Amino acid sequence: MRTLVHLSDLHFGRVDPALLAPLRELVERVAPDVLVVSGDLTQRARPEQFEEARAFLDSLPGPQIIVPGNHDISLYDVFRRFVLPLQRYKRYISKDLEPVYIDEEIAVIGVNTARSLTIKDGKVSRRQIDGIRARLAGLPKELTRIIVTHHPFDLPEHFEERDLVNRAPLAMQVFAETGVDILMAGHMHHSHAGSTAERYQISEYAALVIQAGTATSTRGRGETNSFNVLRVEQQMVEIDRYSWDTVRTGFHIVNTEKFMRTGSVWTPHIDGMLAAGL
């Protein structure tokens, strides 16, 4: 079993500082095998915001898989936005925009979906999709395969189609071909876990999609600050959602969900029964 902590949308420059120490202490107690941060480390991609984000990341355990988000590209500095879009991210966070972690049980692949030509939307290119296919092709079949992006490939039905990353259907076909198990993302400041089966009707394939809310930002969009802890086994994933409790001034588990894999299909598991069979 592997334990992953999934943080997203930190938005340094607009954080609630009261959350930082409790979050750090809890992540240390969880002691994850991998820490995943799915984008938007800053609010406006300013140097001081990246410095704060870097200091916070340095206080957390590793290894860390971090990808940029749309807020990590300068919004108002036109030259930086279109000529040097992620220069500061590379300087302060990582030169590797698509990091990879592989061990005996999991393969975690970061994919950069942030783009200069849009304000908030994300995109995955054909080159990136081909790169994912090539990177996963030679891995042992028993590894649980995890893709990390900022922009989501799937969302609950009440969200709009335009909220999904561009070229999502094409990418999903490659994910099916290469046996991708889990899709982790952020961007929406909305927590969610579910199967891709309803949106993407691909024969004998459905990935587990996991959205993290904003861990530290004051821009909650109606949801309390939260993050996920995943316990990943070959046939089962358990997801604990931690949410900020203003009364007890700490992060506490508010929801636990389990998903089981049959073949290449991930399905919710409720009270010892697969939800699809209820």
C-alpha cells in the first residue's frame, strides 16, 4: 500500500495563514509516500508569492510531485505571460514541469496543463499525450498508474464541459490504452471522487478521478478548505477528505470513500458492495 497526500490550489498571496502550521503538522503525521500538489501554488505568479510557496513546500515531506496551474503564469505582465510564462515557477519551484515518481507499487506522472493563451482554461497537447503513452508503455502491469494535472479530465455533471482540460476525450482514449488508474487534479476548488464511466463510455475501462479543493486559499468558492489523503492498493483506493474545522481549529476527516478495481474499471464501493451492483 502507498499513501499519497493530495494538496491543490495553495494560492500563496491569498492564503489563510492560520491554516499553514496545522496543515504542515498533519501532513507530517500522515507521513505520505508521495506528496502531490496539483497546481496554483500562487495567486498572481509574483516572486514573493513563489518564495512563500517554496518555503512551505520545503517544510513538507517528500518525495513531491508538483505541477503548475494557470495562476502560476503572470496575468498582467504581458511579456512574462507570453514570452516567459513559467520562468518564475521554474526558478522557485522546479525546472521539471512534468515530474515523475515510480516505485514498486505506483507510477505518478505529472502533466503540465497551464497555458499562456487562456486566462484559466487548460490544455494537454498531442505531444504530451504521446509522451504519456510512451512513458507508461514499458512499466510493469501491476503498478497503479496515476496522472496529476491542474485542470480536470472529469467533473460532476453540474459543472460545464468547458471546465475540463482541452483534448480530454483524446487523452482518455490513451489512458484506457495504457491502463491509467487514477486522475488527480484541482483548479475548481471543489472536492470530488468518482468514476469516469458516465462521461467517457469506453469499453471495459473507467478511471478513478479525484479532485482536491483548495488547501489554504481564502477563495473557497463555497467549500471549506480541504485536501485528500489516498491509500492506494492494486485493487482498492481509499480516500479520506480532510476539511478545516473553524471550531476545533484544525483539519479533520469529514468523508471517506472507497473504490475497487475490476479489470480496468474503477467503481465506488459502499458497505461491502460495489455501488454499480446496488
